[in-house]
Amino acid sequence: MAELRALPRCVWLLVLGTTITRAGSFVFPYLTIYLGQARGLPLDVVGVVLAVGSVGLMGGNLLGGWSADRLGRKPTLLTALVINAAGFSALGQPDASPTTYAVWLLVGYLGSGMYGPAAAALIADETPGHLRPLAYTTNYVGSNLGMAVGPLLGGLVARASFGWLFIGDAATTLVCALILALGVHPRPAPRSTEALPGHLAVWRAHPGVLAFVGASFFLVAPLMGLEYAVPVLVARSFAADLVWVGVIYSINAAMVLASGFWVERWLRGRSAASSMVIAAALWTLGLLVLALGFSLPALVLCTVIWTVGEVVGSTVVPAYVAARVPRRSKGRMLAMSDVVRSAAGMAAPLVLGITWETWGVGAVLTTLVLLPMTGGALYRSRIGGGGR
């Protein structure tokens, strides 16, 4: 495809690094099982630990957006990767307290949170406007190419030893840092004598963009909810082998690879709001399949359907933001998409863990179905303007 060849070299190197570090993301899909079974923590305590970790993710989003605008995209990316590797490698220590696990998870997620806004801002800086949706799609496809391999391999490794998960995760993160350090050389930002506006000033200047991004919470929360629920569904509700957790993640990644570029082309000419309504409808349909079928095959089919909705949102939201915000504020405004994701990651395991222990799995699935229905209603109202 000629358009793919037109993407800048530094974007392709970013995609390569992201793919490698995601291929080594062995830990994340198995945190619920690791903390719950290997470390013996109750589900509600696991939910609290994951929620605390997500506070670090949200803090990292805000810090990463600020740092990307203030210090530059590349320094922020490298700092983020080193912090991430340190935090996740420390999670592998045995017999630590829930507080210790929460602290190291917070550190690891701080690095993860910083990476996203800087990467999104780098793509926005280096890519012409008409190619940005394709560039964001390509990076997302690369990320999921890594995820097509990582969780499945991680499931096999976890069956032997959870300790190797943390070593592999840290090693691939540092390889990504090396690629970016040696190969990515962003264009310098234009000089300006004006002071860099603060977070609040940037947010006040773009209320419509904030509203559009904020409504995506209702499409991101089901994803965060499933990341918490799938390992428990597989192990507890369906009594299946843990390798199925990796299979589900690999199916998700394979669907992103299969549909990503097709979805990006299909969305051309559609408004951002109508595209997000389509994403919400796909999420709702997929979760209804799981709620009504409630079986391992239903979980597989559910994943196939909602993944297409995930691709839509992941393509539309950053391109919408990048097109409406000046360069010197892009890092902080693009960070808001990650902040929404982090907020969902903090709320979903906490709320769903309590819901599961109190009312059972049926209430959890009902909650997941209602979330994208709410998001679809908001985007039908053309919140934030909703133009391309």
C-alpha cells in the first residue's frame, strides 16, 4: 500500500519498538491469576491492587503528556520504558504484601502511562494530517501483533514459572528503549517565546475535545472490565486451562491485525461521532453474546465481535484530538485519551470485583453490556461536535 510506504521512518521505528515490547507483555494478562492464585489474594483484594496500580497509570498519562510537551517526545518515551521495566520486574518477588505489590504495580504503570501520550504526540508531529488515522492504526496493529504472540507464549511460561514472566517483560521493554534511542530522531519543535500553558489552560481551551474523549470512557471500560474478568471466567466459571487466557488475547490481537486497515479505510468520510456509535454497537453486540451464551465458545465469539469496535475507537479518538489541538499542547490533550483508559482501568477491577463477590457473575456481565450502550447514546447526541 502506497500510503503505508509514505509513513515517516520514525513512525515505523516506533511501531517496531511498540510491537516488541507488547510481544513481551507477559505479565499484564496474568496479573489477576498471579495475584489471586500464585499469591493467594482474595478477588476483592486483587481488584484493589489493580485499581491502585491504575492510579500510577493515570498519573503517568498526565506526567507523560506534560513531559512530551515540555521536554520532548523522545526523552519521555525512553524515561517511560525504563520506569516500566523497573516496576514490572520488581513485581516478581515472592511472598510480598499486597501493599508492596500495589506499589510496584503503580511504578510499572507510571511508566506505561507516560509512554502512550508521548508516542501519540510523536505520530501527530511527524505524520501529515491525512495520514494520521493510518499512522495510529498502524501503531495499534503493531501493538496487537505483539499481543498476538505475547499472551499465548506467556500462558505457556506461566504454567512453568510466573517468575520468568517478569524477566521477559522487562527485557523486551529495554529492547524497545534501545531501538528508540538509536533510531528515532524527531524534528525539533518550532521555537516559541510564549510560556507553555498549564494543564487547566489547555483543557479550558478545548472543551469539545474533552467531552468527545470523555465519552469514550463507556467504550474503554468494557475492555478494562474484560481484562479483569476473562482470566477469572476461564479459570473459575468455565474451568478451562489457563492457556485459554492467552488464546483469547491472541484472538483479540489477530482480529485487530485482520480488520485494522480495513476498518481505517471503511471509516474514511464518516464523522467521528457516527464512527463511535458504530464502535458502541459492536461492543454491545459482542458482550450480549457472552452474557447470553455464557460459555467458552461464546467468549471466543464475543471477542471476535467487540474487537472490531475496539479498533474503531482506537483509530478515531487520537486522530480527532490531533486534528484539533496545536502542537505545543498535543501531548497533554492526547494524554486525556489515556487518562480515560486509566480511569476505566482503575474503576473496572474495583467495581467488578465487588460486584462479582456480592451479586455474582451475572451482574458483572449486565454491567459490561450497559456501558457501551451508554456510550453509544452519548455519541448519537454528537457530543464534542463529532466531526472528522
